[in-house]
Amino acid sequence: MVKAKLIELDKCTECRSCVTACQNQNKNEPHTIGRTKEEIKKAYEESNGADELSHEDWTVISQKDPRDPTRYYKKQCMHCDDPQCVKNCPAHAITKYDNGAVVVDPSKCEGVKLCIEACPFNIPKFDEHKHTVVKCRLCFERITQNPPLDPACVQACPSKAMMFGERDELLDYAKGKYRYIYGGGEGWNSSVIYASNVPIEEVGFTKAEIHGIPDLLRDITHPVGIAMLAGGAGLAALHAMKSRKEEVAKAESK
């Protein structure tokens, strides 16, 4: 059965217990350690809302507007039903499992980074020291052990803003309580589901994220660009085009 993590946005208090739990579970050394909420918010505002995910921060509390304390959400890999990262990894280092998890195998990763450009949510990050792409694993080892455990972030949340279980059951619960569901069939299918009583774009998701548009296509508006991807030319061709465009721009600027 497909599992899922349901995040009820109105219950999140921005305590970041989930962030700390994730860092401890994966033995990461986050760059956010020692920073206050105010310092993190200031950095977020100064970077015009750029996310703070990194090779050592696999989940963060993100905000659309740092001045609005009611508009933030937990950001991590969505564990998509039809993951673009899996489709565009030439090394076959990323696997979509039947339980919903999308997991990177660092022993197979060749550092091509097409998965990073393919992701609509800008999630995968490259660890220069380990020479591999990293991201949330949905605590794969925890949820598959016997007896299974909830993901570390779910277990650590003091306000019970997250639940982990059978996806269909969580969707039934969310649809009976919330007006807006994201990740459960309306625009995007994934094993991370957001439930909100305000439109998801007001919380912080971009149109590219809502419609599942890969990073390389975000600045391509001509329908030929979209058809190219759908027709099988793939992100490898788009990557080459983008690289060539950047090379020409650099040459012209000299």
C-alpha cells in the first residue's frame, strides 16, 4: 500500500522540531544551527524568498512573506507519484518504491545533476564532499522496519501537525476537514500531502510548483519547449541548450 505524510498547515506552530529531528535522524550538520527564528526570517527576506534547503538541510520551514506569521509551511521532497528526478537520472540512482518513497542511492549517483534541474520543487541538492545528490528519504529505513516507525519529523511534531499512514485514508480525512488539498490528485499526486483552508499559493507554493513544471522549463513559455519535453527529447537536450545559451552570453559580455 502507498503511504503518505499529511501536513495540516493550520496546526504548524513554526517550532522547527521537525527540522531538528530530520537533522538528527540523518546525522546532518545544518547551517541553521545556532540561528534564531528572527535571523532565519531575516535571511529568507534578504534572499527574496529563496528556500534554505541544502545538502545538510533536507527540510525547512518556508514562508511566502516573513512578515506574516500565518503563512508558512514545511518544505521537503514531495515523493511524487511520477517523479521527474527518477525519469531524468541517467545513472538510475533514484528509485520510486511501491510504498511511495523516492530514494537516492548515493553509491550509484554520478553527479550529473539532471535530477536537480528536473524537480519542479527545487528539492534535490548536491553534496560536494560526498559527490552525490541528497534529499529527504521519507525516513525509508524507519518506515520499512518491523515494526515500522513514523518518519522522524512526524514523530517529533509537538502540535501533531503531521500524520503518516495509508494515503487513501489520510486523503479521506483531509478532504472531510479542509478546503484545499495539495498532493492528493488536484494538480499533483505525491506521498506528501498538504491540507489547508487557504489556497496553497497563498501559503508559498509557486505556480511552477503547483503545476509541476521542472526548473529548466520555468523560463520557457513557448509551447514547443513543453512539447519537446513531452515528446521525449527530455531534459538532457534542454540542459545542453541552456548551457550553450549561457556560454554565448558569457562570450558576448567580454
